[in-house]
Amino acid sequence: MLRRLPSLNALKAFEAAARHESFTKAADELSVTQGAVSHQVKALEAELGLRLFNRERQRLVITDAGRSYLEVVRDAFDRLAVGTHRVLQLQQSGVLTVTTSPNFAGKWLVHRLGRFVEAHPDIDLRVSASLQHIDFTQEDIDLAVRHGDGQWPGLHVTRLCAEELFPICSPKLMRGRGALRSPADLARRTLLHVNDRWDWSRWLEAAQVAGVDADHGPIFNQASMAIDAAIDGQGVALARTALAAWDLCAGRLARPFAFALKAPYAYWIVCPKSTANLPKIATFRDWLLAEAAEDARRMRAADVLTTRLGAVPYSSMRISKAGARNDALRASDRAFI
């Protein structure tokens, strides 16, 4: 059955006028004119068929009927306020389901989650690792961290960090006899590959390094496996900024050479536009961005360590004409997601 309800603006005007016993003060509170409040109250009186106020000697006096109706209106407003607060609390807390790739979850996200959980105990975080780009309209997912070019129409996207492709190794390979001092020294080390051996060939070509055989060395089907092998000192791997950041900042990995290829893709924080500003989603997005910014700061500071180990600081050199090579990198980029 259709409910017969007065205008919300009329009820707000009535409640404020009754509380202040003044149309003028009610108008100030509601940021409208005194005439607007008077008009709303008169319209409400006409709809109800009864007088809510008497005007006596330039005073506003609420009638018995008005006082009885005021109790109903205030109770309704109080219930509405409580319900609104509860809904907002659910948006600020409750379950937050996030999906990302296994590599990103394992090498970037999981290590940090304790800090987020400690800072936001009211958010019940659920993390799902998958290589599939989910459909937000079909699955119960709040937010995703995706690897790609950021072109997903209809979704709210924020780039997490810029990405480069560069060699990484255990710091122990940069010390003592046989230490890595220049890219030519790679000829004496095992190259670790992800999915195929093309990326090392491209990096060596772009860096103008000759005499290094990129056709040998183990091939892994996940970037995280190659990174772990590099940490263990098994050889030198190519890694992307985000996946190597945690281990670089912790000193488990080092960048032996300055040369880096700009990666054509990056990690993006993705969610539906309609929910992008929900407090729990905005909170998690802001935390991700803060973590990435802190990584960048710590990796810049790691230049000092790189210099002490005998290599050129990697922030001082970048490939200058990488555009043509970026197209070639796209084909195998999925191996690093």
C-alpha cells in the first residue's frame, strides 16, 4: 500500500520551527529564508488539515496538535539518523574483498597486510588471488589490483606505481671475487628467466651488452619463483618494480646495474565508479598508494647501498629510446603480473 507521507522539507521546517519557537531561527539553521520556512509549515498544515502553530503577539506558539505531531516527527528523524549511521558504519567497516594476481599477492601485498589490519581493525579483509580479471557486476568483489594499461571503461582506476624492468640478484653476488661490476659480468652468472628467454635478450640488446648468452638458464612460469631464486643466489633475474620492491627494501635483493627498461604496463587499483568513494574502499586504496610511495622512497635511499657495493646508482640512468622496445616487451608482459 502506498504510504501517504508529507514532504521531508516541510517536516524539517516544522521540527526546526517548533524547537526554536521561531521561523527566523529555523530559517537560519536550515539556510533558507524565513518566508520559505513559513511556506513549508503552512503547506504541512494544509495537508494535515490542522493548525500546528498559533501566532500570538509576534510569538510562535505550538498547538497541542502540533506538540503531539512533533513527538512523531522527532521519533522518525531519530530512527532515520540511527539507520543512516548504521549504513555508514557498514561502508566504513565490514567485509572488504580484494582480488589480485598470485605474484602481486605473494611478493607485494601479503607482507604488508598486518599493518593495514592493525590500523583498521573494523575492516574484515578478504584477499583472493587469481589471474582472471573479474566482472564486478557478477562477482562479490569490492576492489582489484590489476596489471595492464589502465584502460578499463566504466571502472574507477588509479595507478599504483610506475614500472621498470631491471636485473636483480642477491647482494652476495656483488661482493668478493667474481662480483658483478658491469653488465658484461653476466657472462659468468646464471640468467633466470620467466616464461621464456626473450626478455633477457631484449634487455641485453637495449643495454648494448655483447658476449652474454641469454639462451641458457632455468625458466620459471611465475615471476615470484624467479625472484626467490635470485634471493637464494642462484643467478640474476629480471624483475619489475612492484614485485621486487619488498625484497629490495629489505636488503634481500640488490640492483647490480643502472640500466632499466620502462615497462609498458603497470599495476592499477580498480573498482566500480559507483563505489569508489565508499569509506572502506577509499581507505584501502589510500593505504595501497601510501605503501607504494614508501617503497619508492626506500628504493631511492637504496641507491646509496648500491653505490657502496660498487655499481652505478640505478636512479641515475634510464633507457633513452625505449619506445620501440616497449612494443616487444608487451608480448611477454603477462608473465610478470
